[in-house]
Amino acid sequence: MAFEHTKERYASFGVVTSLPHPIIDTFWDILDNYLKGVVPLDRTLTFRLANKKDKLSLEYYDRKRQIHIVFDYNTPFDPFFPEIVNITDNAGIETIVLPHETD
């Protein structure tokens, strides 16, 4: 099972230059407090950043298990935010990345 033994955490260049730091921290908060130990996690997690009435929603989805969880925030939505963000686990090294950065 992935995301069980965190050693280090990073955000890619693409993530750091396209999202404010508090939103990056929000991804770690979701992982630590709402996903770990609640749902089975693969080595790559996928989130969609959505606009809900001009506020940010982070949508976690796992197609294989048909899990879809939406986290709504009072943070203003910016149309320049990336649409999809992934979190990867490589033997305890966890990284928030944009999909094109892992191809």
C-alpha cells in the first residue's frame, strides 16, 4: 500500500509556480487527514481543481475503485490553476506534480 511510510515531501516546479503555497499545503492535509487509513491508496493519486461558485474545490478520484470525494474550500478559484494535480509516492518520497511532469 502506498503513502504509508513518508520520508520526504516535495512539490514540483510546475506546481510551485502555478499554485499558492497554502493550496499545496492543503493537498498534504487532505492526504494525511482524510485519505490515509480511510481509502486504499495507489502510488499515484489524482485530483481535479474545480470552480464551484468562484470557490476552489479539490476533487479526489480513483477510477479503479470508483471513489470520488470533493473537498470544498473558501479559497477563490483562479482560472489559471492547473486542472489536474497528482501526488506520487516513490518509496516514501512523496511529490505533488502536474500530469505532464511525470510523462
